[in-house]
Amino acid sequence: MPVALLPKFLELPIESDSEIAGFAFVMDLREKGFLSKYGSVFESLRQKGHDFEILFLEADEKILVQRYSQTRRYHPLSENKSLIDGIRAEQEQLRALRKSAGQIIDTSCYNVHKLKSVILDIAQQVRKLALMKINIVSFGFRYGIPNDADLIIDVRFLSNPYFVPELKDLNGETEEIRNYVLNRGETTIFLKKYLDLLDYLIPLYEKEGKAYLTIGIGCTGGRHRSVAIARAVSEHIDKLGKRVELVHRDIEN
């Protein structure tokens, strides 16, 4: 983001019920005029009441030389100079900005995944991030697997109410089908193990910064077993305080 455009961007109207929890902008001295403008721009934002924090990323000189060597890129300040001279010139020009930073992050020992984790941890401390949205989709394997599913569980091993004449025409949202599916020993054991797995996995997906997690739960036709199990899983996740949405894709088929 060019620093001069930052105030204009922040003037854009944002809906009050927006799920946006905050913004992160990346800037560096390759932008023409950054060094001469950032001070006045940041000060004007503070005077307007904007709450922001400067994170300054740096690395050991030897590590920077190694990274430039690996990527085969030129340092923006190394024209007619050595790489070391360019790095040191950059350090000098950014000295004042580094001094004003709220946090200085030494990335010498970080890969991109570790750096992402560190930045997310900082963001969560400053402002609560929008919760990951968890979509629970019941479906019938007869009609294909949901293309956007991250996790798939096949519940065709459970007893099928389709073969009980008085239950065949009902669906998994009815009390009769829920009782038939959920009140069996194999279902009780399965749900305990599966919900324990989800309780373990969901925080890990959140830690990775995933915005959406789609869990597909399938049976043969998508009307009975998968619907009842998807409802039980959705209710469990909802009790954990997570954002969850339930969709029965094939319940009407």
C-alpha cells in the first residue's frame, strides 16, 4: 500500500456489521517517497483517532545476504554498491521508523509459516479476529462429494432407517429418525471419537488463519443418517461458541 494512499483508504465506508476485524498494510522503502511521507501520514492518522501499531521486520545481516543469494534478487539500494552496502544503507534510512515501531520482529530464524503464526498472534492480542466459519454439509454419496469440503466423514456404517418401512419417508431432522440414528451404541461411540477429533483439529485450523472450514458428512442418499449426524455435530460446535452453519444438501432428493 503506498503510504500516501493510506488515509484515503481509511476514509472508505465500512458497514457497521462487517466481519472485518482490522487491516494490515505492508510497506517498504522501494516505494518512491515513502521515507519522506510516512512520518506526516502516520501522525495525521493518530490525530484523527486511528488506532494502529507499527511492526518492524528485520533479520541478521548474514541471513539477509543468504536470502538475497537464494532468491537472486537485487537489493533496491545496492545499485552501484555491494549487497552489504545496500543492506546497511537500508538499515540507516529506516532507523527512525524502527525506533518508532511498537514491535520489532527478528525474522532470522523464521520460515514463512512461522512468521505468519507470529503475526496472527500479535493481531489476536490487539484485536479479536473474526472467527473461522465452520460449514457442516450433509450429503448423499449417490449425488457426489461436496467439492469444497475440507473434511469428509462417511457414516454409511450406521444402521439405515431407510429399510424401516415406517421411517423410510421421514428425514434426519425428524425426532423419529434422530432417535433411531443417535440412540444406538455404535453411534454414541462414533460421535464421541469424532467430536474429540474435531475438538482437536478446529483450534489448529484457526491457528493457521483459515477463514472457512467445510465438513462434509455423507450417507447413501443424504436424507437420514448424514442429516442426523450433521445436526449433532453442528449443535456440538455451536456450544463451543464457534461460527457454524448447517446445510442439508440432499435432504429433498
